[in-house]
Amino acid sequence: MHEALFAAMRQSIIDGDPETVISLARQALALGIDPLDAINRGFLPGVNHVGEQYGLGEMFLPDLVMGGEAMKAAVAILEPEMRRRGTARESLGTVVLGTVKGDIHEIGKTLVLTMLSASGFQVHDLGVDVPAERFVEAGHDLAADVIGLSALLTTTMPGQRTVVEALTRAGLRPRVKVMVGGAPVSHAWAADIGADGYGEDAAAAVALARRLVGREATAR
Ligand code: B1M
């Protein structure tokens, strides 16, 4: 069902066409499609295609920029419905979230933020290109339960280790848990840098954050 719509969504990202993206995202909402499905089955395959073609030298930086902007437009339309569908009422805990220093990729982090908020976490977004000291400061000042570190570049992944080390030096570990994510990140990397866990996608990030604060979702 909805395969033609998902295919059009994919193509609209490849074309870097925000107007079509917005119209398709609105169609999905009007049809009652789960916004996360629209992202994962519609728009995300388009972003991944652009990323692959860029990696192969078949697409160029402007394509990457336009694909990214188009994806942001999709998330902006779908985000309110994702939040609305969140059922949690009580706070599950405080999460400080950001993309590490040197890295300006924000789309995945925004999705993780939306899903965590919708699930009942208080989330403080530090934005992108965030130095380790900012995570330490915010972790301390906001009495964070979890600090979430996003990194999309192999060159900025070591920034996640830097934050873990800075939190340890500041005496915030192991009380403050650290979760990491981003396309090049893995369970093995998380273990290697002493983080408490790795979330493969936004849904996995929510499950992990719940586990880290001892509030796993119970099967109904
Ligand atoms: Co960039 N970029 N980019 N880029 N970009 C990648 C990452 C790349 C893989 C493309 C490629 O070459 N194939 C490549 C990295 C290669 C590498 O390191 N091995 C790359 C490169 C090289 C670059 C530049 C260096 C290009 C240049 O300037 N020459 C440059 C770096 C800038 C910088 O950060 N300093 C750059 C710039 C950009 C844009 C600004 C143009 C744009 C970002 C726009 C924006 O964010 N506002 C962009 C884009 C769009 C991409 C791709 C195509 C898509 C990223 C994205 O938004 N994905 C990307 C290729 C790809 O990933 N397929 C690429 C969609 C998003 C929903 O997924 O971010 O993976 P993702 O998030 C997921 C999960 O990873 C996870 O959950 C999310 C939801 O499912 N997750 C977490 C993410 N964070 C998490 C945190 C968690 C838990 C889960 O816990 C805390």
C-alpha cells in the first residue's frame, strides 16, 4: 500500500524539490500514514540514494545540500504529527542532545529529538558542531540523565570519545549515561569509547534511552 507515494517521496528528495516534498508529506498525513513510515519508507531512501551517488562521485555537493534541505522540509511537516502521536505524559528523564564538534549534520539528530520528546523525555538540543565542554556544562547544569551524541562523519566520530572522556574528567560518569548514533557509528564503536549504548535509528534511540534510565517499555 502507498508504494507509489513512497516512490514519489524518494524521487522528490533526489530532485531536491522541497515544494513537492511538502505536498507529498501533507498527502501522507491526510492519508493517515504514520509519519515515521513516511520518513523511513519514503523520504529516507531518497537521502540514502543521494548519499550513495555522492560517495560514488555521480552526484556533487550541491546535490547533497539540496537533498538535505528537501529532507529538512519533510521532517518539518511530519514532526508535529510525530509529537502528537507520542502518548507519554510523565517525564521519563532529561536528555541533552547534540551533534559533535566539527559536524553540522542535523537531520538525524532532529528525528531522534522528536521521537524522544514524543516518548516523554525532556530533551535539550545543543544543536550542531558542539564542543565537548558544552555537553559537560549542559549535562551538569540540567542534571541530565542521558547525553546523546550524534556524528555523521568518520572524521568527527572521535569527538564522541572526547565527550565521554570530558564527562569522566568532570566526575559526571557513570551517573550520566551516554548514547551515541549516526550513520558510521556502531555497537562496537560505542563499546570502544566507553559509551553506554548505540542507537541505530530514532526508534532504537528511544528504546535505548528508556533502558538507560531504567524505564523500558513494557509489552502490552
Ligand atoms: Co554529508 N556526508 N557532508 N551533508 N551527508 C554524509 C554523512 C556522507 C556519508 C555522504 C557520502 O559521502 N556518501 C559523507 C561522510 C563520509 C564519511 O565520513 N565516511 C558526507 C560528507 C563527506 C560531507 C561533507 C564533508 C561534504 C563536503 O563538504 N565535501 C560535509 C561535512 C560538513 C560537516 O559536517 N562539517 C557534508 C555536508 C552535508 C550537508 C550540509 C550538505 C548535508 C547535511 C544537511 C543538514 O543536516 N542540515 C549533508 C547530507 C544531507 C548528507 C547525507 C546525504 C544524508 C545525511 C542525513 O541527513 N541522513 C549523508 C549520506 C547518508 O547518510 N546516507 C552524508 C538522514 C538522517 C535521517 O539519517 O543522519 O543517519 P542519519 O540519522 C539516523 C541514524 O543515523 C540515527 O537515527 C537517525 C534517524 O534514523 N542517529 C542517531 C543519528 N544520530 C543519532 C544519535 C543517537 C541515536 C541515533 O543517539 C544520540
